[in-house]
Amino acid sequence: MPNTRPIDRKFFNLVEVIRRAINSINKEEIEGVQTTANLPQEAIAVGDSFEIELAVLNVLKNALKAAKNSLNPQTSVSVTAQKHM
């Protein structure tokens, strides 16, 4: 069944969304993986913050699973804010 939730396009702080996604990861998933986050205080985006958070969480979990199979397991998240004219 397709998602019937309406898309909620609004301005939001992408950094807050990424931090929420990082904080929601289980300790077992992140254990043994060096994880760094290079985030500015604010990066304003437009879209559905809930859907973006789900996508970020999915990418992070996939990265953690892949990193656990390496000799030096690490993941990194970074955001660069740019002014849009």
C-alpha cells in the first residue's frame, strides 16, 4: 500500500534533523564504529523534515552495517550550508 501521508513542505533546520537521526540509532548498531559529525549550527532546507529524517536514518544505518565489516570501522556525517540566491 503506498504512503498516504501528505508531504509537509516547510523550512526546517537540517542539522536538527540529522542530530535526531543520529541520536535515535541503537547503541548496538553504533558500537565499535568511530562516528564523527561535522555539522554547522544551522542549515535551513525546504521539504518534509519527517521524510528527510527517515532517509538520513536509513543511510546512517546502512553505513554503520557496512563499516562494521572493515578493519578500521568509521562513519562520518557532514553538512555544508550554502546560501541560495
